[in-house]
Amino acid sequence: MDVRILKDKIQNDLDSYTVLNHYLQPYHNKGRLKAGQHISNPFLGQPQKTPSFNLYDKGNGNWRYKDFATGDDGDCFELVQQLFRCDFKEAVLKIATDFNLDVSKVAEPNFTIQLAKWDTTSLGFWEQYGISETILERYQVVPVQFYKRPLKNGNELHVQSTATEPLFAYRIHANCYKIYSPFAEKYRFSWLGQKPSNYVFGWKQLPDKGKIVFITGGEKDVLALAAHKQKAISLNSETAFPSDELMNQLKERFENVVVLYDLDATGLQHSKKIAAHFEIQRMLLPNKLTEQGGKDIADFFRLGFTLNDAGLKMEDYRKKSSTDQYLSQLLETQKALTKRKAETIAKTQPILTHYDNAIIFPRTINIIQGKAGVHKSRLAETFCSAFIKQPMHKNHLLGFKTNIMNRPTVCYVDTERNLTEQFPFALQQILQKAGYNKEETPYHFDYISLLEIPRKDRFAALNEYLSYVRGKFDGHLVIVLDVVTDCIKDFNRSEDSMQLIDLMNESINKFNVTFIGLIHENPGSTDKARGHLGTELMNKSSTVIQVGFEKGKNGQPTDLIALNFLKTRSTKRYDSIYLRYCNDAKGLVLADANDIAEVMQSRHLKAEIGEITAFLKEYLKEPTPNKVLVDILTDEFDCSSKIIRTRLKELCESKTIVQNHLEQDCILTKTPQGKEIIYELKVQGGTVETTVEKQLSIVTE
């Protein structure tokens, strides 16, 4: 038997997570090993001090293992090879045996197929529906040069692709293809190999959870919907009836299941039958589609229509409650609360701490606010680095850290920075501060930019993305919105603001999600976050951190950055954290005690230039050494010697007029005398002492 064919059967009949979890069961005993949950490396003789071996989804259900400490990485076949010290063929046979796969039914193919490469001609057919090469590859659609298969009479059928009648194939596995000849007069579809029972196209590409999934009449419809950011599946034909098991799984995973068949008699008849039987929704395409020569959702997109078209009609076959519209939901919630309040409720552990202080808790909304340019994004990036930090990496990240065993997945949504330099550089900084190379993309770090999405469409785009990441990643999600006001059309409009807040509240209550939103403060002296959205977020948030430059003398901003906790719902309000920007570190660092003390002291300093000159008028009657003068001024004004030296330097360099005790206009000078610096008030044309001597001589005369 060809081991490649057996491998294809394993991949077709089993999902890679099931295989990996099965063979790792003796090493964790947790039933199902969650993505990102660390166990000790099973390949090592001794348990690791800090386990970092885990499973992750590379995408499209392709699960792999990874150990960040040792560098071990591979798929389910490589895992079996490593665990049982066998070669690839032995690993494939072992998996097939352990999972009781019927190897006898794995027959050698009785057909020949020659695949082609995508070119402008073959892609052109799909591109008219908006379907890209990326979508085609994701769903394993391939161009065919020719195929041959035996006929019942013993002859051989040979079909060649031509410019007018191209051939395509939906690859099920190496031993099975569904041929699609879109322009054939008689047989547009045919099977090579044994057709699988309960065939469902697009099933493997569905996320675990989502808002809506369509059941369509064909594979092309699935691809067209995927090209327009929608999730969909199709059966073998419109006349096929879905199984109860399939529909139950769809209802469990998606909030809405909608059947969307062709706008012809067959499609209308069977879509209504399915919707009524399974109590789901049915979408009807507009009649204008047939008037323009179309009949299905792919044609609908080809003709330039969108899912926002007013002609689309939704029919709801779901059972309606006999009670009031929301009463049943309210009573269900009450029932759940009654049960929960009778249980022992353990205090939720934070997902982000600063030393011993809990900062962010799971399933909460949190805000970082501040004026423009105060490094809000850099603080958020530090939080992200803490969430995804390599266990052995030594960067202390300003003291912020997360529980390694409960490490979340971070999804960073940016709205402001350009895509050529600023945002890519920020992503590099997040990764490097967490202990990764810039070329790496950890499985628990995701990112997008809404910069190119029109503002009016950003809420819809964000909603789609949240559904996508909930389906893609297991475990806790931390969604960073930078900045949150750019995620909606108008942050001063209550309807837009509440739409986003409702989405966030729904997410944290229904799903394992936490939000960190960044928002600008209003220009000027106010500390209020911008707009109606800022007001509501302050009310709804669990933690609100204000970032700003600490003010010093005369209310002027300094380089000292203060993190002030305006609101902490679950803890006492903490003392401020002080930072500064460091060019060498290319980011924020903790400020030292001297920097903090100096700024705090300067805020209350009375040693203004006017005060200094008034004091010098009465005191500096004769040349005075630097140390003596500085000590006297320091005691007089209760400030640091550094501030006094700065003031004296300003007076000397600016040649500010300072009157002496004789009401004469002088300037302050400093002159080296040996190792000393002497300060003196000099009258224009001579010293103070010379002038005094002249006056005394006049009086004497």
C-alpha cells in the first residue's frame, strides 16, 4: 500500500488535534490539552523545571506541537516518530492501527489526473466572483490539465482541459477529487475515486465559533462567500438533505444558521424544506438577479451586489416564544444566577499584575487614557509583551507580568500608525521585548490594522475580526483597541458609542475575552477621555489608567511619565507608577527615585528668578565662593543644589540686571580663583565695592 494514500486517509478521517492529544494523554491526564497549555516535553528523560511544550493551531485545523525551550516542533506524524522511535511509514501505520481505520478500504486510485498551475486564464474564471488564488488554495481547489478513468464497458474516458472548457477539481484527498467543468453542456460535476459519505465542502475551514454560517447550493457559492468574509458550507448538491448531527453542530457553533440556495424552483423548494425542518433562517436572493442572468450568490457578487442590498430577504423559521420577547431570556439568566450564587465563588485571578498588585482581570473592559504623545501605545505594547513573553526571557517589562499557566492570546487592533514603518516597528518591539526574533510570529499573538477600512465600516470590520479570532484561538483572548474611538463612525454619537460598548459587554459575558482600549483625552487642561464614548467607557471599565507627563515648576510638563490609576473596581486604588522614555531601550523604563524626587520637589520650588535676584540684592554685598552661596540659597528656598546652580547659571548667561543693596543696576558674574568659583555683583564699569568706596569718599569729603 502507498503510505501517502494512507496518510491522506488519516488526514481525511481524523483531525490532527485528536491524534496529538491521544498520544500526549499519558503526559498530561487532562482529557483535552488546550492550546498554549504547557506540559513537560515528553521527548526528554527528566521533567522540565519550566515546561514550555504545548499545542497550537497553525490555521485551518492544522495542529502542531512546539517546545520553546528546546526548539522541538512538528505535526502528529512527527510526534509519533519521536515518541516511538520509528520512521514515517511506521508512524502512519501505527496511527491507522491505533484509531482502527479500515486499511482494507484504502484502494489504489483507478484514475489518472494531471494537475496544472494557476495562470491568468484559469484564475480569470474565479476572479469574476471575487475569488482569489489564496481562497482557492485554502479550499484546495486546483486547475486540471486532464484526467483519465475507466468506463464500465472497459474503455477509458480521457477528458482534456481547453480554453473554452477548462477543468477544475475540488481535492478531497490524494485518492479523491470532485471534477468541476463549468461550461460543460451535460456533466458539470463528476467524481474521481470513491465519493465520501456525508460530503460537506468547506467544513474544515469553519471556525469553532461564529456569528453566522451559510448552507449553500454548491462549492463555488462557498468560495464566493469566503471571498466576502463569510463562513459557508455546501452539500454535494441542492437536493441533498443535511444530517441531524451536522445541523446540531452548526447550531452549537454559530449563533445563526442560514440556508442560501439558488433562485430557481429546485433551490427555493429545498431551501424552504431545510429551513422549516431544522427551524433555521432562509435568505432569498432578489428577483432582479434572474433579470440580469444570475441565479446564485456567486452570480450576485459577480454582478456587483453586496450583502447590504435591500433586495435580500430573510425568512425566519425559528420557533417564536409564546411569552414576551425578552422575558424568557431574563428568566433564564435569573435561573443561572440563582444557581451560581449558591456555589462557592473563588476570587478571579488577575491576568496582568505589577509586582504584587493586580492590574487587569479576565473578562473585563480596561482603559488607558492620556493626551496625545504621552506613550499610551508603548504602555499597551509592554502589556502585550508581558502576555506573550517567553518563559525564560529576562526582560522584566517594567514589572508587569502574567500568569504563565494562564497565558492569553493577544490580538492587537491598530487604527493610527502607518503600515510601512510605524506599526511594523511596534510589532517588532512587542516581539523582541517578549524574547522573540522579529521574524517569528508566536501562535498566541495576532494583529490587524483598521487604517485602510473606511471609518463608517470599521465597527462591522471589528465585529467580523472578533468572530474570526474567537473561532481561531482557544483559551483567553486579550483584545487591544488602539485607539478605541477610531473603531466607530462617530465617538460623540451615543448610538455609535453604545453599539461598541454593547459588543464589548456581550463579548466579556459570553466569551473568554478581555478588552484593553486606548483613548485620547480632550485637548486642554481637562483629564476627561474624548467624546460620549470616553464617558461611557469610564463608567463601564474595571481599570482605568491615565498616562501623562508629570508637571514640574510652574506647571510645565517634565520628562517624567506618571501612570495614575483613576479607577480600580476590584482592588484598592494603587499609588502612581513613574516611567521615562529611554532612547537606548527604545521604549519605557522605570524612573529612578532621584528623578521622581527632583520633579516632585521642583513642583513646590519657590526659587524663581525674581526671588533669587531679590535675595541676592540683600545678601551678595561682597564676592562669595560658589559653595557658600549655593548652600545659603538651598537652605533659604528649601530646594536642591542642582536647581540653584541652574538659576545662577541663567542669571550669569542672560546678564539679567540685578540691583545691589545700593539700588545700582548690576550683573551677576562668576570668576575662577584657583580651585574656587567666586560670584559677584558687578556694576557696569566697575565692581560694587569700588562704587561703595567712591561714595564713602564723597561723604568723607
